[in-house]
Amino acid sequence: MSQQQALAAGMHVEVVEYDLAALAGTYVMRSRYRGLAELVVDRTDDVVVGATTRTSEGS
């Protein structure tokens, strides 16, 4: 579920982004690894309702 979908469903959400290049071992994949993880969290129940990853290889 995207942030837009969650908001349309009336959820109180927070979007959290994490730089995947900061994970240990990504240099094994490639020296200039790039990626982003995005979590959509329902703050009322503190549960993840959506997740997306984007990398230098594509989504």
C-alpha cells in the first residue's frame, strides 16, 4: 500500500526511508551500490502497511 492509498483509506501514516547503501555488505554487490527502502507505517496500530524498494538496478 502506498502512502497515498493509506491516506485515502483514512490511516494516520508515517513514511520512513532508509538508504540501503548503508547496509553492511552492499559493496559486495557493487562498489557504488545505490538503493532506498521506503516503509509506510500505520501509526495508530504501529504496523507496516506498505513497503517499496528502489535500487540502481531498478525497482
